[in-house]
Amino acid sequence: MASMACTTYSIVRVGTRAYRVCSESLQRRGASTSARAASPAGASAAASPRASSTVQPRQSIHSNGEKVMAEVSCPALCFGAIIGKGGATIKALTAETGAAIRVPKGIRTGVGAITISGTPEQVDAATARITDLVDKAANRPQGDFTHFLGLALPLPSEDRATHDALAAFQAQAYELAKRTSVGDGPDPLVQIPPTEMHLTLAMLRLPTPEVVAKAVRVFKESSAAVYDAVGTRTVLVRLGGAACFGSPAKATTVHSRVDDTSGSVHNLTRVLFDRLIKEDLMPESEARDPKLHLTILRYLARRANKKPADAAESADAEAGSETAVASPAKSWPSFDASEIIARLGDATRVVDAVRLPSVVLYRRERREGPEGSEYIAEAKIGLP
């Protein structure tokens, strides 16, 4: 215990690693070694190449249960990968390795040092695990979303009644919106084509063909687990009244509320999220329970100073609606949906039960399909 109270440390190199060790411990170790060197056995040990090796301090410290300390440099942006949601990851690392791990607080940019202390074996194990987590976090795909997980609606030819009800609801909302001034310019209010409608579960960044191929493989391999999560029950949802993200007076989209009446959507979502996180295809921080909604109207913005990447995102209702609320400082073009929400809100029921035929890995590109414009499907899993 005395070594842990020490405030003066020396640097001890063990192979390619450097540890900070209490100087008093080294002094005691040096005195003990000198005493042994005075005896024939001690002289023999001192003459041995192994005794003079740089590895020797680690061995002697370990044999007496001494504590060592190491530091791992880590970009501040990767601290979250070490801590985990609610501290879950760092707790698991501590339990797994036995080392004490301290992540610096108050650092938002640049590089900080994660401090690890324990026996040499504990420190080595924790250092290896943390280095691996940092490498994965640093190499995680960044940039714009390229794909998304979604639940497909039945096609018009498969469920005409649902599409007729949605078309009537959409037309009512559109007419109410046109009664008020739409934004501050000529930008149109767009009605989402029925064949493009879907329930978004998560947005994904799959930047290269190799990563896309990996995601497709992992997605398809998850089909058995999805079936287990859903069981033999048909996946049904209820489509409710009109709503929007944020203030109705500054809406970017209008959607129908969606109720997961059976809980099946939640179950299959968790299965897919767990698989994608395990394969480093989705950051754990983005694996949030989706706010289920079915977009029916969007404001198609054409800002003069908009970059091409911004244009692509604003044209996608799924990426733009919640983003506008999450980033209020940005000037997102909007329209007044107050009357829509007042007249077609909580008391409205669009469809009591809609069967969802499949969960799909979509690319954020559209093409003309046999029944209208649709998102390109990379892979799909049929549902009961």
C-alpha cells in the first residue's frame, strides 16, 4: 500500500512499453539487489545477462505485486468509445482486466492521456484493449450518411386500402399547408410518393464498396435472429395523426405518427443494431431507439449558398427532419404546419393496422420502379 501513496515516480521501460513506478519501490529493490550481489549466489545472478536485461525490473516488480502505471494517448473525440453509454464500456474493461482506468475530464479537442494502473499484466491487458477501441473509433466511417435501415410499406398492389387512406390523408395535409405562406421563397412543398414511403430505423455511413458488401453480408446473416425476435407474429403498426419534429410553426416535414402495437419493431431493431455495432458498421452512440414516423410532406429547400452535399441531404426527408431539430443554430428553411397539426393531429387515425412485409438495407438513391419512384434496396429480410 505504501507504494500507492508515493508521489515520486521513475520511468521503467519494459520491452516497447514505459511504466511509471514509485521511486521508493525501486530504491528498496536496488538495496535488496546489492545485498544479494555480495553473496556468491548474488554475484552469479548479477553476472547473468538476464539479470541485467531491461526486462528485469518488470519481473521483479511483478513478483512482489508492485503496481505500475501507463498512459495511452487518445484523441479526445474517441473518449466516448472508451467510456461507453452510461460508463458501460469502461466498467467492463475494468472488470475484464482488473486495471484501474482513468479518462481525463474537460478535454473536448486534441489529444489526452488515458491513465492505466495495476500489475504489469493488468496494465498490458487494459492497454491492448483500449488501443484496439481507440483504433476502431478513429477509423470509424465519418461524413454523410449513405444508407439507412428501413421498414418497407406494402406496395399499392399489395395493400390498396392502406395506400388510398394515406393518399387522402396526405392530400388533406397538403391543402391545409397551401393556405399559409410556405417559407420565404418559391420552394415547393413536396408530397412523398407512396412507393418511397418507409419507416426509418437508422441512418448508416457505408463509404466504400467493401464496407457496403460487409454490411449486406452482416444484414443477411442476421435474418435468423430477426425471425427469432419477431416470432411467428405478423409485424403490424398503426398509422396515426399528423405531427412534426420541433415547432409546427417552423416545420421541415410533416409525418404520420406510428405506433409499434406489437413491440416487434423494437425487437428486430435491437437485433440489427447489436449486429451492426459488433461489426463496427454503426457507432454505439447512434444506436438509439428510432422515433417511428411516416413522412408524408417535406419542404424541398433550395438555398442559394447550399453545397451539393447539403442539397442531397435536404432532399431526403428522413435525414433532414430530425437533423433540423438537433441543429437549431442552422438556418433550415421551413413552413408553418400549425393548422395541419391542429386539424389532423392527435384525434386522427389513418390506418389501424398495416402489415410491414420486410426490413430493408436501403441506399440513399432513388430510381423508377414498376410502381413509381423508390429507394434502391441493397438487401432485404422478409417478415412473417
